[in-house]
Amino acid sequence: MTRRKLLVIGLDAAPPALVFDQFRDQLPNLSRMLENGVHGPLRSITPPITIPAWMAMSTGKSPGKLGLYGFRHRKNNDYRDITIPTSFSIKEPTYWEIAGRSGLRANIVGVPPTYPAKPINGNMVSCIITPDDESEGFAHPDGLRAEIRDLVGEYIFDLPFRVEDKEGLLDEMTEMADKRFKVVEHLMKKGDWDITKFVCIGVDRIEHAYWKYFDTEHHLYEPGHKFADSILDYFKFVDEWIGRLLEQTDDDTLVMVVSDHGAKRMKGAFCINEWLIEQGYLVLKEPHPEGDVRSISKLNVDWERTKVWGWGGYYSRIFFNVKGREATGVIEPEELETYRTEFIEKLKAIRGPNGEEWKTFVHRPEDIYPVCNGAPPDLMVFLDDLYWRAAGTIGHGTKYLFENDTGPDDAVHDWDGIFILYNPAFDGEVERRANILDIAPTALTWLGIDVPEDMEGEPIPLKE
């Protein structure tokens, strides 16, 4: 019986507009896969953020089922205490774990959140939340860390990318990707694998750091800048590496190229807590001086008079101060739904800095997920279709910022990532749309493993 294999190339934040259109002619390996495969936009989850999105893709389960709503979460309904998801936060099985029960071996590299690396039937190298390559839980099995350090020296999990030194950052990003691909190639060449999946986080980081230099519609665009081709050059570098990995595949290998979400230019950041103070929902014990920028966790909030507060990020998480749930709640539990209904309309009515209308989406978590585990917010707010981030900090003296409040940043996430399904035996180009929850069922179907009934996606049709 033929032993089928699966290679999953994760390009964090790769958008359809760049891979399928603007850059396509300059990416020969990806272009070859497009010409002889199935591809299209891959609708991300809500919210389209790295940690919940990669795990939703890997398990076929929604963020509500996973209890993942972003990079950080409230702990025990506390006002300030937060927790960061780790591999132990994931209670649903990934498709490589399901396949492992049937004896299939996997190489998993850099898929968030897989720190600390858990034992699997194969090899695992942890992800962006790993403190450094001295950390316990870097890799499984135990000897793999030494093997990687012999191969590439100091391994790089992630980089600070909201920095002013753009020249040095380019070199660091290339080094990070080069080491990641070398590790993946090494594990593939060792053989005895059925699944190899990895995530190149650098695609996301390069877009955040250099988007304004090539996008003529960006409000900070500078014509003729020396970094104008930085994102294209990075994609070309990644494409060369993809070509090397394709040399390790055969007619029995399905190659997937996937991204967890897309990317687009950032118009700015809206200071959600400044707005809540202005509206009288968030109350401080004393006026906060302009210019002293702080997060809400470092402010003297009068919680006994505060009804609502928010978190910043690619979207805003809104929390209501409810009696019996929060330590000094002020909203009666039976009034919460009335408050939420009214507040949804207030949030949708927020306009831009010049009075322009925004296309803002506001969701109750229970309206979009079949179940809400963990610590969901009371409302999820996507400002102007994600073009505007939410800034949770206070002290700016304005509600509108034209850069990120946490450092230089040019891009935001978008709803559609990409998928490509390629096999050397395929012939011709097929375009269709898919959902991020479809990837796990597609992977298992290719490998001949029964898809669990509780997976929320459907296998993407292949041509063979």
C-alpha cells in the first residue's frame, strides 16, 4: 500500500493579494504550485490572530471550543491578572496527534502555541512563545535541541519587530527564516515521517515592519524608499527555500501552503479606553496626565464606579464590570444583556478622525461560536473592518493614533489568508474558497485517517 505523506508550509499572514497576484510572477516555486494545484483565499477565524488561528487550523475547532480568543486572556475574571496560552492550554487533539494514534510520524516546527513541546510520535520544535533556545521544552525528544544547535547554532523563535532599526531587522529576519527552513529540511532528510508541518513567522513580521514602504495607499508611504522591495525580497527568499523542500517530496506527498490570516495596511489605532473615559464608562480615581502613556493595568482605576473597560490589539475585547463575577462589579447580572445590546450600537457608531463612517463589526462570542470555553470577552470589536487597531493604553491626549501604541507597525491582520494544495501528479489550476477549519479534515482525509465527527470543517476537494 502506498504511504502517503503531507508537507504543510505555514506562511504566517501571507495575503492572497501578494501571493496570488502582485508577487506571483516573481515566486517561481509558489507559481508552479498554483499552476498545478487547488488554491484560493482561506477564510480565517474570528479573531484572525496567530495563536487561535493556527490552533483552529490544526484541530478543526473554533476559538470558542479551544477557549482561545487572542494572545492573552483574563485569569479568574481578574481586572489585571492575565495568562498566555501554552501547549498545555490546548485540550483538543491536533490532526498530527490524531494521525499519531495510527502510527503516523510527524515533524512539527514552530506552530503556535506548542511551547513547551509535548511528546508526539515524531519530532517537535516549539514556537514564538518560547523564551529562548536554552528553555526547557524547546524540543521533543530531548536530544533534538542539541541536534538543532549543532546544525544552526543559536535557534531564533521570534524577533522584536516593532523597532526603529529597520536595516538590522532585515538581516535578523533572514537569519531567523534561514535557520527555520534548515531545521525543517534536516528533519525531512532524516526520513521516517508522514507529516511535516512548520510555520514561518517571519512573513508576518516583515509585513508589520515594512508595509508602508511598498503600499502606495498607506498613509505613511514614501515613494522610492530603499526598503520598497523588502517584503518582495523576503517572499523570494522564502520561495527559494520552498523549492528546496519540494525536492524532498514525491508523487505520494500532498503539499499544503497555508496562512493563518491575511494582512493589509494599517490606518491607525483607536484608543478604546480613552473613548470609554470620555463616555463615562471607565472612571479613574484621578485625572491622568497627557504624555504619560500607560496600560490600564498600571492606572488607578475606580472599579466601584467603572462599568466597562477594554483591551487593545488587532481587535478590542470589551469587558463589563458585573456583580458576582468581577471583584467590585457594578452591573446587575440581569442587566448585562441590555447593556451589551446598547453598547453594540454605540461601538458601531464610532467614526474616524475626520468623521468618516467605519465598517465596524461587534460580536457577542456566543453568537459566533457553538460553545465558549475559557475566558471570552463580553464583546469583540473589529474597528473599520480591521483597518484600525484598538489601543488599550491611556495618556495620548487623543483617541486617534496614526501608528501603533506599542511601537512602529505598518500592517494589520485581514480576514483571508491563503491555501494551496499541490501534488506533482496534479495538472492544471483550480480556484476555490475554503475555511481555515477545513485544513485539518483535508489533512486527515489525504492520509487515510477518519475525520472525527466533532471537527467543524470539511475536507477540501482535491483533483488527482
